[in-house]
Amino acid sequence: MSAMVEIVAAPKSGMGPMWVHLKPKMKGIEEPISFQWLFGDGEESADKMPPAHYYDMGRYNVMLEVTDKAGKKYTAGITIDSASPG
């Protein structure tokens, strides 16, 4: 089984500004020890489950890097689309 990480976002798109809940989905990663979120707007977090993040109108590339106990890094990315109303 190959190891992997994904980002689960709710919602992934909508009318901005909006709050987005982000969480990691991991498979086959042995004892993850660190998390580094880059929210695409200059903000970041080292929490496994960061609090809901506020996005103004625009498109944001979210990145997550997970490091396991052996020091191997796994990365994932998604785009959040916070469209302008109307």
C-alpha cells in the first residue's frame, strides 16, 4: 500500500467571503509527527486540524505537508474558489 495524503475541504467553493473547514486525509503514513498548512493567503498553521479558515473573494491554492517519524514528507494541494457574489 502506498502512502498518501489528501486535503478535505468543506466547502471547496462558494460565494465569498466564506469560512472553510480543512482536514488531512492520510493513508499508510506511519505516525505523522508534523503538519504544515499553507492557506494560500499568507497565513499558515502547524495544527493537524486547523480551525476554520476565512477566505475573502478569490482563488487560493492550499498546500499541506505531512512529515512522518522517519522524516519522509508527503504533500497535497487543492484550490479554494471563493467567488464574488453576483
